[in-house]
Amino acid sequence: MPILSNENREKAIALLTTLRAEIETIAAGDEPTRFQLRRYIAKRLEFDERGTPTQRRKLKDQKAKYQKGLCAQCSQKLPAKGSELHRIKAIEGYTPGNTILLCRPCHQKVQHSDTTGIPLP
């Protein structure tokens, strides 16, 4: 995954400084408002990257149907609850062409392998 350059990191820090100042202006010293503004903004940024829970649920249902209810890694029947969407390339987001549906143990193995380069036994 690309690393943020020092120049872009500085721009991000400046953006955060501006955003924090705007939040303070809007909240006008009201702590509950400040708290809710931060949460709202953080959630919307998360949705920008991951999509909404409803969008991911629909994609998960599509993948389960496409994969005939089987884990894309071990080919075992997926559990009724607890199967997990895996992004093949995290930066490309949750799209039909960039995701597979895995059982929890396979997802943990794949994630570990993705972050360390070492597959789990």
C-alpha cells in the first residue's frame, strides 16, 4: 500500500487543524455538540472508504449467492452468521470485483498473510 509522502502528511495535518477549528467554532464550547460533530465526520469518512453497512450487506448477500454459500478460500459452507467480506486490494474498496466472502478462520489467515507476508499454518 502506498505510503503518505511527507508533503501530503503536512497537508493532512493542516486540513485536520482547519477541521478541528471549524468544529470548535460550530460547537461553541458545547462538549456534547463537539463530540457528535467528531463522530458524525469520522463515520462519514469511514463510509467514504468502506461504504455504508447497508451497501456492504447487499454485497455480502450477492457474494454468498455467487459463491453458492461456500467460503472462497476453503470451500466449506459459510456460517449463517459471521462470514466476512475480504477486499483483495484494500485501496480499491468494497466492490463486486474486488471482494470475496470468507469464513472467519480463513479471513483471519488471509489478513495475517496480507499484513505479514507469512501465511498461517
